[in-house]
Amino acid sequence: EAAWVAVVATLTQVNNGDRPLVYPSCTRERNGRLCQKKLQGNEGSWFCETCGTTVDQPAYRYLLNVVCMDHTGQQNLTAFGDTGEAIMGCKAERLAETQGIGEAAYEAMVQQRMNAVYSFKLKCFQDTYNDETRRKISISKLTDVDYVAEGRQLLDLIGKVEAGQPIFTAQPAAAGGRAGNMGMGAPMGGAGGGPAGQFGGGGYGG
């Protein structure tokens, strides 16, 4: 079971390595949903191995590996689809077109999006592949920071510290529940809510 965490952090790097930030995805439906698997081929000749058929025109989708940080440290996060679009500030098709124009324009477009501060809703979970369990953290949602709300929350936390009350407590991810801001540098807790004060330690419902 996944843990949900709310953080405010700065986007510092897109870390995809040699892999493109967008990929051509299948537009066919499978079991009542869009396939969205990566297509093989190139312009005019696309093939979906999952569907076993050709596709006339792909829909480009984001698949970003980004680095975000706050005062506690940094974390590698993954952004798909709409969250990738929110980070880059444009549709995936436009970014693909810009890359086709030239590497300099593409790099400039990416760099323009760095050092922005967002409120993140993160999904923290563990994935097992070939008997190896790995921690994964994906961005479920990001919005501009509401500094008034953040200021009020910080004042509330300061009041709790002065009163000797606990700041962060583990909660189930029930509807309406909200985690306090967890540090990006703290370790992720166990699925479904880790120890209080650790990354992944609070539930974020909704």
C-alpha cells in the first residue's frame, strides 16, 4: 500500500540522462482505457508491441525524472503525463517539436523551468522486480505554493513545538486527511505510513 506525502520543495534538475523527456505513446484503447505504451518506429510508421498493431499518429507523453530539494535534502522523483506538463509548462508535443528544431532551444526550454517552488503531493511505494525491492516516489499532483496557508501552518507547528506537542504523526491516507510538510531529505517510511517525522510518515487523503 502506498503512502501519500505533502511537501513544498524546489525543482532543481531534470535527470533523464540520455532518455528523452517525452515518448510517443499508443492512442488505441485496451480494456476500456488508452494503452499509452511506448511506440516503436518513427514518423509515418509506428507500431505498438502491446496492442500488436500499427498506429497512424502517436500522442506524446511526459516521463520525467526530476530532482527536488528543501532545507532537509533532496529526492529523485518521477513525473508522468499531466504532472510532467505542469512542470515543463507546455504540452509534450511542443517539447518534442522543440527538440526537433535544435538541442540549444530544447535545453533553454528545460532550464527555464528550473528553480521553481511547488507544493507537491507525492506517492511513495515499493516495487519489486527480479526479486529486488526498490523505493519509488512519483508526483501525483503539484500546484503553486499558497504562501499564506504555508505561513499559517508554520505558525501552528511552532506553537506545537513550544507546547511540547508532536509535530508529525502517522495517519492513514483517509479522505480528508492531510500530512504535514515532510522533509525531502528524510527516509521514506513503510508503505501505508512510516514513523512520525519521516518521509512518508503521514497520510494525505483526497
